Amino acid sequence: MKELFKLKNYLARYKWALLAGFISLIAVDLLQLAIPLYIKKAVDDLAAGAALPARLAGYGLWVLALALAIGLGRFFWRYFLIGTARKVERHLRDQFFSHLCTLDFVYFDSTKTGDLMAHATNDINAVRMALGFGSVILTDILVLGLASLFLMFSLSPRLALYALIPLPFLSLIVALFGRVIRRRFEVVQRSFSELTETVRENISGIKVVKLFVQEHSENVRFDGASQDYLDKNMKLVWVWGAFFPLITLVASFSQGIALWWGGRLAVSGRISLGDFVAFMAYLGILIWPMIAIGRAIDIFQRGAASQGRLNRIFETRPQIRDLPGAVKLDKALGSLKVEGLTYYHQDQSRPALQDVSFELKGRKMLGITGTIGSGKSTLAHLLMRLYDYRQGQIILDGREITGYTLDSLREQFAFVPQDSFLFSDSIAENISFGRWPLPEQGELERVAGLAALHPEILGLPKGYRTVIGERGVTLSGGQKQRLALARALLLDKPILILDDALSAVDADTERRILDSLRSELEQRTSIVISHRIFAIMDADLILVMDQGRIVEQGKHQELLDRRGKYFEMYQLQQLERELEKA
């Protein structure tokens, strides 16, 4: 249960609400214990022949008043205790989301989205149940249980001892089943994560599934994951299903013993009939705390297991963070110098980049080309410290990038990846992402025009207010990329990185867009990554990469004159263009 103590800071925020809730709950429990006392008096009066109508009516009115007070108290403890659990749930979910936003790319590279979704839903719900109904049940066990025992012993100590004979068996059952429930619940949660990930993958990749006619095979895969989740749950149900009947059985033994021995005591006159009725009423009240022990163990074990899973995420710290003495970068001039940069991806022995060195002055254009997997995108990610390097240097405006605060460094970049993520919102909202306050319509139209997208947007039913669906499903690949380009241009950052950002459009369209961007690119440092030579031939410096190394660098004509790899790529692409025109 120690995992749940991690929430003490959240609970402290609502200490007065919790106090009011527990006072209401304890009051309700104590009021319930008062009702058998009035029943005892009524029964004793009836047995003695002294039951006057007015006296019986008085007992009835007292019971009615207690019932009304109990109802009112139940409203308040539900409002304060269950309400507080809901508020803590919100804080926990906010903390979970905000913590995920602090983690590095490396974490998400190795963590399944479905697993995180399971944490955000099932695990947090299980913690809420432990804080809410779990705390209510625990209070009932302590207050109702102990008070009932006290009153039972006050009525007949010997009868109370006989009635409690089954309790050691109850403790044994709780100890054995509690550990098993927790282990099996953790297995269920892991299986739920796998099931969620299977659903997410298929919904996100539904077009691929249909194009490859894999509906049947994916149905089989989902059915397997669903069956595994069912099997894991059934194993938990077997334990859970045996647990509560055993608790109830033990409680029933107590009632049977009390009825047999207490009846003998009442018949022999050693206790009054009213005492016997009250004793059985208190034992009936005690049955709930006895059964609730099992329910509390179940809820708290589930909550502790879920909080433990959440704690492992909260304890994960970003590997990339501000170093001591890091300074804030207000606005970069954009001069870059890279020296001896070598980088290994996680768990890989072969370097993704090896001994990369180049220098680029501010407000100049860098072109990067090369074969697939040569490290072009990796270099762009390292410039923004999306990943951290261990060997070499990246110097921006005379200072190594690790000397700047992380937020202020990344604020200098506008990045357009090849696979741009779009939100299920309007075109205007997607272009405006990252910009606050929201731009004027004229600004949206200007950047959309630069990305050669404005005429196409006007042709849509609602223009810039058209909702594009999940991940921009209603747009073509080229439209998605150009929308992402417009988004980057609107940010107006000192450094613009285009990572094969126009690969989904034809070469002539890409060239035309880049020509229209010429004045924009001249106002900032721009890095254009493209497998098409025609997109980067006007760059002030061109890097040709192969297997993580820079094999050639220079200007377009210089590289052609060397007749190396760049020349071969240029000749091949020229031939492809001529064949397309023919």
C-alpha cells in the first residue's frame, strides 16, 4: 500500500473536505449503532408487558429521526470523500499528461502508446477507487467493526467470544488472497495495455490494413489479444469469485454460532430477549465490515498496483535537460558550427553519425542530401537537442547548444518533418498551432500562399474553417506537407529546418515552392534536407551524406566539378526528369 502514499500531497490540498467527509461518515456509522438500542428497549418492554403505545411510538420516532440523519450524513460523506477522490483523479491525470510532455523522444521510441493509454484510463480509475470507496470501506471496518464488537461484548462477553471464533480463518483468507489478487491484477493491466495498443494500431493504420486486404488477419490478431485479456481476467475472477463467498461463509458461521448459543442464553434467562435481539443486530452490522475486509483488500491492492505502475512513469526523468549554468537564448543569429559529431542510437553498435563537421554562417542556407538512412534526419534532431550527443560539438552563435536552456534553444527552430502530424481540427487551427495570440486571417493566407496551398483551401467547402479529420485524413499527402510548411512559416523562427518536407509533391512543384520561399529563407538560417538535388542546388553549403558520414561538402557547382557521389546523383536525377518529360 506504500505506493498510494505518493498521493499525500494531493490529499493535503483537500484536508478540510476530507475531514468533513470522515466526520460525516463516522457520524453515520455511530448513528447506525444507536438504532439497535431502541429496538432492544422496545423488545424488552414488549417481553415485560410494559409496551405502552406512546412509548413504542417514541421509539419509532427516534428510529425515524436517526434514519433521516443517516441519510443526510451519507449525502455529505459521498460529496466530500467521493468528490475529493474525483478531484485527485483529475490532478493525477493532469500530472500524468504533463509528465509525459517532459520526457524525451528516446522514451517514446521504446514505449507503446497503448500502454500509456491504459495508464491514463484503467490505472488512474483504480487509484480513484482506492482513494474514494476504499477509504470509506476502511473507515467502516474500523468504526463499525470496533464499535459493534464493543457493544456486543457489553451485552454478553461470552456470547461475543463464541461469535468471533471464525475470525482467525478470516485473517488467513485475507492474507492468502490479497497477494494473489494484486499479482493477477497487474497481469490484467498489462494485457489491457496490449489490447489497447492493438486497437490503436489498427485504427491509425486502417488504410494500410484495407489496402493490403488484411482485415481477416488483423481480426484474428485482435481476437487473440482480446482472448488473452479475457483469460487473464478470468484468472482474476476465479480468485475474486472465491474470495468473497469465503468471507461471507465465515461471517455466516458467526451468525449461526450466535443464534445457537445466544438463543440458549435468552431461553435460560441469562440475557434478556432485548439483549439477544440487539446482539444479533450488532452482529448483522458487523457482517458488513467482515465482508468489507475482502472488498477493501481487493480495491487497495488494485489501487496500489496501478499507482505502482504510474509511479514508475513519474520516476522516469528526461535524459535531456538544462545543464548547470545554462543561459537563455533570446533570438539566435543562426550561425552553426559542428565539429567531430558522432552519435549512436539507443542499443545500436553502429553509429548513426560519425565524425560530422561543417560550418554555416547566419542567415545562410544549408542543403543536406544523401542515401536513405545516411543520418540526415538524425543530424536535424541533434541540432534541436531532441536527442543528446556524447561526442563532438554543436555550436550555435558561438556557444555549444548544451549551454543554452532547452526551451529557449528549441524556441529558435521551426521544424517541418517528412511525416507531419495534423490535428482533427480546422485548417486555420492547424496552421496556427504553436502561435499565440491567434493570427489574423491575412497572415494565414500569406503563409498558405507561400506554401502554394491557398487556392486549394479556397476550393474547400468552408475554406480555412474546414475540419480536416483525424491526422488530416481528408487531405492528400502533398497538402498535408504544405499545411505543415505554412505552420512553420507562421512561427517566424530564426532557424527553419525542412526535413524532406515536400517529398509528397512532384519535383517541379517543390522547386516552385522553394523559389517562392526565397525571400523568407534569406531572412533566417535555413536547413533543407532533400533527396532531390534540384531542391538544394542554390544552397550556400551542401552536405552529401552516406552511412552517417559527410562524404562531400561544398556549393553546387563545386560538387559537380569533383564528379563524385553528388555528381552521380545529379546525373541520375537529370535522366529521370528527361524520361518523365518524354
